[in-house]
Amino acid sequence: MTGETRRIDRVAVIGLGLLGGSLGLAVAQFAPDIATTGFDSDPAVRERARQRGLVDQVCDSAAEAVENADLVILCVPVGAMGAAAREIAGALPPSAIVSDVGSSKQSVMHDLAAALPGHVVIPAHPVAGTEESGPDAGFARLFAGRWCILTPPEGTDEAALAALSRFWERLGSRVDIMDAGHHDLVLAVTSHIPHLIAYTIVGTASDLEGVTRGEVIKYSAGGFRDFTRIAASDPTMWRDVFINNRAAVLEMLGRFTEDLTALQRAIRSGDGDTLFDLFTRTRAIRRSIIEEGQDDAAPDFGRGH
Amino acid sequence: MTGETRRIDRVAVIGLGLLGGSLGLAVAQFAPDIATTGFDSDPAVRERARQRGLVDQVCDSAAEAVENADLVILCVPVGAMGAAAREIAGALPPSAIVSDVGSSKQSVMHDLAAALPGHVVIPAHPVAGTEESGPDAGFARLFAGRWCILTPPEGTDEAALAALSRFWERLGSRVDIMDAGHHDLVLAVTSHIPHLIAYTIVGTASDLEGVTRGEVIKYSAGGFRDFTRIAASDPTMWRDVFINNRAAVLEMLGRFTEDLTALQRAIRSGDGDTLFDLFTRTRAIRRSIIEEGQDDAAPDFGRGH
């Protein structure tokens, strides 16, 4: 605890896809006094980022983007965090806060600490996104009303933590602080396993002999289409999440398959009561999510009818 | 094939929940020359149906509702089809077509044939719905652009089949005709297994020790919230579907768990290529569903941002 406050006047965004682009646009809309620089390793993405004005200045190297930054936010797949951190290490101001938007936090904390010894590293995860990706996908309100989880390592400078919290709040987020290990367990349930299941069922449905792909598509409004949305998410990002949050994902997957096996047994034995009891309990969770403002109340997600 | 045509001037709707109510409203809007009667075994539902005008005339018995009908559509849970059919058997005009909207077709075909020998029975399944239920949930455009699958038994009167097809087309549906057994397999994939998986993961997430229910709700925007929508569907309806389409559900569940186990192994062994390959293939299905008009193209289902 230093008692000082820290100003964030210049933010560098490394990676200009859905998250990085939304971050730049959100700063421009909700915190326009903050200057933004940005970089993406793909020249075509940099070009598109310039056209859309995702950040004030698109730089031609990561080092150039961070050289005057108070805060650097790495918006690359979690498997690329270490490499991105090594790329900026030489140019990073000693006082800059380094953060990220990755979906696994223990791995990111480890990779950033290893690449940037002596720097202030505060991993972060805004729990927000869509199934789209790339420099055309971002929009300023992506983080509005969503939670952003910060996972400061022990001994993190309090002023830096307060500044980073304030930064996310200005973009419309609500901020929570938790241990990285706990984050990884919670998000395994609320994000990683749902994605894994969705990818799996969409894959299963594509590969059947007795049912054609055309039939799967035509009759998808029976529920399947909901799963195809998150199964359309960025493949690189999600490959990296599962590999980097392996332990928590496997633990939660074990719980899920146990529960699925119990339901399978209930169906096989015609035990309608077990099914009915579960199906009644699950309704309450939906209501709570809507009351908490984490989803729309409109039926069918408000799809046009 | 009789060569005659059959007119449908009077439709009786038995069961006035989401599907039955939407049916009545759709007829009033898109086929207003057809008169509708209706019945629900719950007096409170009948009262609400009268207030909303779900059908032209809400009757106080199923027998009264069907006594002049050209077409009777049973809109009750599939486990209640046999009982509903027995209730109308004595009052049903000999020439009336009997159909339904249930999600399993072999069981319904069997139950209706047993209860209504000598009658024209053509089971049907409009692949449409929302997570809501009850007499307040219905709306006229529920079936617009959605597929309605008819599963006529062998030897079904062609004029009756043509009349039923035409009826659904007037409500905005596209009509397909298939074998009941094939229907049950296809819908196990596109509807029943997605619901079972959604119910399971929502149940799993509710019962963890290491993660609180509050955390699950707060961070549900990571993907979990999508699953809570279909896990909020009517418990009675879905209990009956799983019990009545047991064989197809268990077969498809076996396929799903095989595929999930393979992904689990890939995660455990750090085999990112297997994950990446699947995650790339699944994107194509989403695009096809949107091109086919079975889902909105807007990111995140068009949720407000």
C-alpha cells in the first residue's frame, strides 16, 4: 500500500481482434482523455484497425506501441502471452502496469511474470465477448454491465490495482478481485466447459451416418442452433484456453460427465422423477441470471419472431 | 390416394400452453377463415386463454371442443397424448384428422393409434418454441419460417396429408414429411440431446462446492448463460420427451460422450491440433444455419449491447 494514486493517461493495446478492438473503441467512447496506441502482429489487421480507428495510433511494432504507456493490455490468445510479453520487454517503461484479457489466469500470470521480471503485472479477464473475432468484430459497449475479474499476485502495488480497477469501471465494467486459481475454476464452469460441450455436440452432429448435415441444419431450431453460436468462436483462442487451463477444465469435465451419466441412467430406467426434479431446479438459475442483468429477459434471447 | 380434397374449416386445439396458444393465435392471424375451439385441463389456463383470446371458443371439456372439428391438434406433453386421445375418442367426428405437436413421434403414433382406432392420425412436430410455457407464452409468429415435420403412418389418406400440410404452410411453416423413426433420431440430435446437456451443465454448476451459485450467475456471460435458456424449458414436457424417445436419445448420447471423451484425452495430452481442427470445422455449421434462415446473423443472438 503506497498511498499514492496512479494515473493512466496512455494505454497500449497489443492484439487488435474482438477484445483489443473493443477495448480501444470503449476507451475512445467512455474515457476519451486516455490516449491509445495499438499493435497487431498481422499487417492486414493493423491496416483494418487504422481504417476503423480502433486505437488512436496503430504502431508497426509492439515495442513502439508500449514505449510511453502507463498501462499495457495484452489481447492475444493465452498461448501467445509469453511471446507477446517478451516482445515488449525491452521497450516497456519501468512504471507501466501490464495486464491482459485472457480467459485463463494462472498460466498468464506465470508467463507474464517470467517474461517481465520486476514489472507490475496484474492479470485480468473481462467476462465478455461474442462468437465473432478479428478487427471488424469489436464495439465500444462490449464490456458494459459485464464483470471484469482482476487476479493480482500477492504483494501487488495497491495504487496500481486501484488504477486498473478504475480503468475497467470507466468502460462500464463491474470489477471483482480474486485469486487466479479460483478464477480458473469458476471460469471452467461458466465458460470453458460450456464451450467444450458446444464444440463437441456440433462436431457429433456433423459426423453422423444416419442423420445428414442438411437435416441437422434444417431442424436446428429445436435447441441445437444455440450451441452453434459459441461453437463458432475463435479456434486459436479456445485451443489455448483448454491447454492452458487444463487442470480446472478436466476437473469440471469430470463433474459434468458424472452428472450426465446419472441422467443417462435415469432415462434408461424410465425414472421420470429424477429428470423432473432437475429440470425444475435449473429454471431458477435462469431467473437469477436475468435478475442480475447478465442476460436479456426476452424469450429466445429476443430473437426476431 | 383418393383424388378428393379435404377442407379444414374448424380446428380444435387440446392444451393451451405455448404451442397450443401460439397455434390458435397463428390461425387467427394467418388463416382467419378457420374457426378454432380449444380446451385445457387446467381451469386457470382456460380462463387465461379466454382473456387472451387464444382460440375463438374455449370449451369446458375436450369432448365439446372436438365435436365439430375437421382437425384436432393435441398440444399436451407427449406422455399425456394417450389420455388426451381417450378423452376425445367418443366425441370425435369420424372424418376428423387427429394430429399433435409433440417432440417424439413413434411414441405418439403408437399412443394415438391405440386410443383412436379407425381414425385418421397424422403425427406432427413443428420445430419451434421458446423457453417459456403456459397460456401467456404463445404468439402468432412462433411457426413462421420454422419446419413442421409430419410423420404419416403407412397408408395415410393422401387428401388428409395434403390438407394438414397446407394448414401448417398457411401458418408460415415449411413442411417436411418423414418416417417417425427417422424423425426421432434426427430430433434426438438437434433438440433432445442439446436440452439434456444444457440441463446437466446447469445442474452441475448449481451443485459445486468450490464455486458458489452467485459466482456462476455473475460470470455466466462467458457462455454458461446460453445454456440456462433451454434449461428453463418446461420440465413436464422434457421429462416426457426423454422417457418417450429413450432409444434414440441414448444412442445419440453414446455418440456425444464418445466424442467428449476424445476431446478430454486431447486436452489431457496437450494435443492442440485435434482441438483446433474440430473448432475450425464447427464454425461452418453456424454459417449454414444462418444462411438457411434458422438463426439470426447478429452476433450474440442480437442481444442488446
